[in-house]
Amino acid sequence: MKIIIFGLLLAGTTFSQAFAWGQEGHAIVAEIAQRRLSATTLLEVKHILGGEVSMASVASWADDVRSGPHPETYNWHFVDIPLADSTYDPVSECAASPKGDCGIAEVDRAEHEITCSADPMQRRDSLRYLIHIVGDLHQPFHTVAEGNGGNETKIVVKFGGLIKFPPKVPDDNLHAVWDSTIIKQTTYAWGSYVDRLEGDWLLKHPEASETLDPTAWTLEAHALAKDVAAGITNCTTLDNSYYDKALPIVDEQLGRAGLRLAAVLNRWLSTAPACPLP
């Protein structure tokens, strides 16, 4: 692990954003969204992706390519805002660089590329990025600059969650706990997590899809990060009381991301777009 971290540092990578929601989280967001696409939008999504391809199956593709063939997309997965701030400064927090700018900018670009590009490969890739990055912007620690987004905050996981048994390897970091540990300590399969949300949170919060501004999503997640990071320092032990506080927020953020991703795609793809002439 030390060798991997050192290599990332040599490459100029901020370790905070080495990971996003785990594969489970991104699959949950994508599945929630796909179930809510209009018939017209679903047909267009399948056309763009190349047939009977589920959104969940491509939801983590963006993570696979950013450290390999597409390093210029690395910064698209997060927005580094100081924890004490409550506003977003695109000049300092979304500046262009060899690793890209930030997730907010990519969501804005994706609208034009998905709806208006004449290149089917660009449309496909932009859709895959969108599916992933909408999820990323709802993970609270993907909006935090300090401590490399919580990756430098080493903690010990002692909560069992709904699984009842704590992880066999309790050593972790705060960012990773929010990426995947809470989800994995809740259900054994991401499909079961979707079922939980369908039977509870999603029924109660249809209004979440009314907010379709990626800057608003980011600041909303950032406000949550302030709360769940409070009092957490190196070597803090996270017990069941922390899990009980965190789980409703994870449910909320996964649910919001899925509803909003569906709403964005329905808005963009359900009718013929008004694209500028080439």
C-alpha cells in the first residue's frame, strides 16, 4: 500500500480522490436512475451505450480510466472546497489543469456532448462520465479539500451496522468509510440496498429530483461533510452510534443522486435537443 501511495504522490495525484463511492454505491445510484427513465429516454440511453447495457454495469468505468488512459479526467470526480467554507469558487476550485477541472464543470459539459455530439463514442463516454460523476458529487467527502478528502484521517471501524459484525480489518480512513464501508455494513448486495431505498427513502422524497444544479448538489453534500467530520481525528474509533448517524445520510445522498440523475437524463433525452448548427 505504501508503494501505491508513493507512486500516486509522484504522479501529482491527491490521494483524497483516489476513490469515489465504491462500485456498490455507483451501481445503486445508476439503478435507481434507470428505473425512473421515461420510455423514450431509456431507448436513447441504450442506443448511446450500445444495446442492452445497464447503467449500473458502466457506473464505475470512469474510475477505471482516470488513472490509466484518461488522466485528464482525474479531477472531474470531486470539488475541493475548504471545510469551513459554505460557497463554491470556480476560479480556485475548478481551475483547468492537466488533470482536468472539477465535477461541476464536467456535468455542464456532458449536457452538450450527450445531446448534441455527432460522435457516438463521445456521446457514450460522456454518458458514462455523467452516470458516475453525479454520484461522486453526492458523496460528502468528494467536496472536501482538507486531509485529502478524509483519506489522511485514519480511523478504526467498530460498528457492525445492519450486518451486525464489524469488518474483519477495522483499520480504515474516513473517506473510505463513506465510499463503501457504511454501504457494505448495511447489506451484502447492492441490489438489496436499492430495495431498502425503494421501500423507504425514495417513497418519501420525490422532491429531491427538483434540484438539478450540480453546484447546489455539491454545496449540499459539503454541508453534510461538515457535520459528519466534526470531532473526527486520527485514530478515532467509529462505533454504532456513528453508523446510526451516518446511515440516514448515506441513504439520502444515494437516493438524491439516483433521482437527480434520472431527472437530468429525462430532461436532456426525452425530446429532440435544440443543438447549435455546426
